[in-house]
Amino acid sequence: MNKDTQGAFKRWEMNSFGDQRPSTLAARIAAEEREKATAAAAAAARAPAQGVAAAAAVPQLQLPTAAELEALREAARAEGYAEGLEEGQAAGYAAGHAEALEQGRIDAAGEIDSLRAVASSFSTALAQADDSIASDVLDLALHLARSMVRTAFEVRPEIIIPIVREAIEYLPVLQQPAVLAVHPDDIEIVRAGLGDEIDKGGWRLVADPQVARGGCKVDTASNQIDATAQARWTRLSHALGKNVEWLG
């Protein structure tokens, strides 16, 4: 039996059984109280030693020094700065890229509009130039044609014959009186080429100095046909949208 369990037992005495006298009971209670006090004192004596052993078993915590704490704070600050800088650069690059892209689109749209305006103006100017060139070419062609026709009447006076034939055939039903007037220099040419047709049609061929060479005038009771060179030229010029005078 060790010392720790001795307090749990009490000494056996003969008077422990069946002795209920007051003096015996008082002595028994006093003895029990002493034993309890002794056990409590022994437990109190053991407690410090157990506490020391428990404290020795717990490892001591090493607290950081002020320099180490400052180094930790500096490292955390640098890490936070680096992360913030990287995030800021990424956000700034993305925003700058988006802004530059949008500005590029706006600039490109403006350039496209400018090119379209230039193309439209160029097309308009080209169309106007085409119209102007075509008009000038037509004027030139009419002036050349007028000169050639005038020359042709002098070089080949017989070209008056188809002109006169067309004029008299324009009136299938002839109403008297019917007069066919030509230039004095053309009357013999017409008579030689169309004499039979004129006689059969009942036409009276006359010389009229006011009728230019290469043309004729038809005058009946109900119709008048001006087939002179000047009249035919004026109709042709007006049909082409021009006003090139025959005598210009």
C-alpha cells in the first residue's frame, strides 16, 4: 500500500462495531476529520510538483522580435504593392486597349466616310466630265457635218435628187396646185433626174433663189413642206439637243 491510498483506510478498532456511545462517536468523527486533513495536505504537497512537470512538458513559444515583425510588415507591404501594381497595370492596359480600339474604330469610320465622299464627288465630277466631253464632241461633230454637207452640195449637186424624191413622196395624194421650188442652179439637175415623176405627179417645178442649194420647198393647197438644207439641219440639231445654226 502506497502513501496515496493510506488516507482512504482507517485503523480498525474493536469498538468500531456496535459501539454507539456519544463519546465513541465523537472520537470516531474526530479521527475521520484528522485523516481527511492529512490526505488533503498530502495532495496539496504533490500538486506543485505535478504542475512543474506539466509545465516542463509544454514547449516554450518563441515570440518574434521587433526586427522580425518589421520585416514581416515590409514583406506584406511589398507583396500587396506588387499585386496592386500588377492588377492596376492589367486594368489600365485593358482600359487603354479598349479605348484605343474604340478610337481606332471611330477614326476608321471617319476615314471611310471621307473616302466615300471623295468617291462620290469623283463619280459626280467624272459623270459631269463625261457629259461635258460628250456635249463638246457632239458640237464638234455637228460643225464638221455642217461643213461637209455644204461642201457636198457644191461637189456633188446630184445629191439633191433623193431629197426632192422624199419630199414629193411624202404627199401620196396630191392636191392642186402643187409647186416644187428649188434653187436655180439645181432645177436642171432635178428635171433631168426626176422629170418623169414630176410630170406624172402633176408638179410644177419652179426656180426660187431664196431656196439654198441642196434643198427644196413643197407647196400645195393644203400642205407646205420645207425641205431646205437649213430647215433639215435645224431639226437635226434640235433633236440632238443642240442649237448649231446652219449659217453659223
